[in-house]
Amino acid sequence: MLNPLRHLVFLEGGAVALLATALAKHGYDQPFKSQVSFWQRFTDLCKLQLSNEGPATVEVEYDRADLLVIWDSWVIVIEAKMSSAFVRRGQLQTYYDRFRPRLGKAGMLANASSVAVIFLTPAGVGNIEFESLSIDPTDKKIHLYWPDVLSSIESSYSSPQASEDQNERFLRSLVLHGASRIRQLLTDTGPGPMGVMWTTERRRCRDFAKQVQSRIVDLCTDWNLHFNPIWSDLNGDEVSGNFGGDRAGNVYFVVHPDSTIQEDDSVPSKLMGRLYFKLALRAGAERKAQFESLYREPPSPTCVDYDVTVDYTTCTVTKAIELSQPRSQLCAEMSNLFRQYLSEFRNIMA
């Protein structure tokens, strides 16, 4: 069965949101039994004496902390990491020093008297950062590991309750799928370029982008192109080429991370992405005026033959890509389409 939430927990923010979902109350008259079970297991893990009524407040990304939980008289600040590559020295101390002076004052922390800082990491990660945290004797610092927290989540949410309704069934399904995804990330990831976490699927997307880049270079040997290196951010892996004596324009091909690139070339891969031309920032007013005149009434085959959008403010022409073919066919089609865009825009912007 395809996990419909396989891309939900992609980075630390998604993992934190999953934990918040498991902890938070959801506006019903009575908490779900699976939630009450998890509250008890969570407080046991933390070795905190907390009521069975659950947290009063669960806030994601509150004042830069990953998760802020207000439970009885405790303010629980949770900082989560999925890899040692993301541990930043002094971060826990910064958060503790930020929240400690606010206890007992107006706002969300008015009734709080103690702070617990929870550092949630893979096993064996972040020990130096955790030990460096200095706190008051009335407060606590707690180092939890993802496998232990996930086991508590799975134990609490895996068993159907005799009296559960469709809302609890949906919540259990959501939380268990998310926990499964986090486990996969912990065993199947490492830090990639620019700090992005790489799953097997994401690495295949990046390898596919490399294949397209290599094929484009082979196809365009007669042009003096300058290819920027493939880089990665939250929006996908990118191949780009610029042209013109003043490098007036760029053509980009982006593979979105929700693509599913199969290792087996005999079965279809799903490619999600976009192909777009963008006038460079260095292009002068004359070229920008030329762009607008060309695309207000598009003469170009690209704009006629393909479903594209034009942004006159940023001088960008974009084609959305959604294809399902074997990987080698996708590579050939995208490199040829890239070449077509490159040739067309190079000519009309000459």
C-alpha cells in the first residue's frame, strides 16, 4: 500500500509537527484513549510528574523553538534534530535563557514556574550540546532519543479502541504513518548539500537531475553554454543554463522532491517539476521591455504548444511538468525540452 503521507515528514519541521499532533488535544469533549496513553508514556520518558489531563498548550515553532508545550506548571521547550549535521552549539542555552525570565509573567507563561528543555535526537547525537546546557536547580534538561519516542507513539496509537470513532481512527492512522516515515528517515538519510535531509527517493531525484544535465551538455555541444552546478533547497534539485554574451537569460529545470524516480527502468517513474526561462537580474530595461512585448501576445511555439504561465513582473515563463514514463524516457524528453526552451529563448532574446 502506498503511504499517502510519505512526503509529509521530510525535514525536521515535519517530524516536530507529527510529535505535536500526537501530544495536542484536538478540540473534542474527551481526549482520545490513544492520546491519553501516549501522554502517560511521554511523561514516563521525561521523568516529569505531570497530570493525565494532558498539555494545555502545544505550539510548533514558537519564538524559534521547535515545540513549546505548557503542561501544568511546566514550560517544556523541545528542540529536535534528525542528524548531527544540524546540531548547533549553544542553541539549547539560547532557548532556555529566552524562556526562563518569562515564567510567571503575563501571557502564555503566566502560570508556569519551571522550565524543562528536551533535546530530541537520534541515539548518540548531541551529547556535547546537551551537557553544555546550564539550568537552575528547579528546572530540568532531558535528552530523549527518537527511537524511544517513536516506540511510545507506536505503542499508544497502534491498538484500535473498542469505542473509537472515525476521528480517532484517522488520527491514529495519521500518527502511525508519520512515525513510520520518521523511522525511515533516521535509517535512510544523511545530510545533503545545504543541510537538506536526503531520503532514497530524494537521492534518486538528484541523480535523475544529474542525468538530465549530462544529456543536455551532450545535446548542446554547439552552443557556448555555462551550466550552473546542481544545487538543492526545499523546492527541489535544479539544472540551469544561461546564454547570451551578457548572460541575459537562464533556463532552469527543477525536479520537485515529490517525484518518484524508480531504480527499475522497466516501470514508470513519476516526474513532478517545472521548466522555466527567466530574464537575468542584470538584464537592462531594454531587454525587459522586449520580453514584455514578446509575451503580451506570445508568438513563441512554446507558449502556443504548451501550457505555460508568464509572469511579467519577474520576466519568467514557466511550464509545469507532470509526467509518468520510465526513467530513461523521462531523461530524454526533459533534456530535449530543455534544449527547445534554450534555443527558442536564446533566439527571441538575441
